[in-house]
Amino acid sequence: MEATGLGYLAAGIGAALTVIGAGYGIGRLAAAAMDASGRQPEVAGQVRTSMLIAAALIEGATFFALAICIILATK
């Protein structure tokens, strides 16, 4: 197998692991936020805001990792 083919394979595996990790992280984050909102409904707004900020940070790191995978695939 050529180096180019291995680069594409590595980028594909890296992208898949990145997306799986981000989905798992955001899922756990949402579950914890829903649990907190169920336990204390009066702080649901604050929990929702914190959840959205954390989800945005997770997605930002995911997009960064995917960009690196794409750059590695095109070299």
C-alpha cells in the first residue's frame, strides 16, 4: 500500500474517532444537564446556558481535529 493510501486511511480513522468522541461527549453532557434540570427546575436556564457553552467548545475541538484530518489526507 502506498503512503498516500495510508494517509487517507489514517485521516478516515482519525475523523471517525473524532466524531464518535464528540457525539459521546455531547450525549453525556446533555444527559447530565437534563438530570440537573429534573432535580432542580429553578436553575434550568443556567444549566441550559452552561450546557450550550460546553457543547460549543466540544464542537470547536471536533472541527479542529477534523480540519487536521483533512489536511493530513490532502498531503
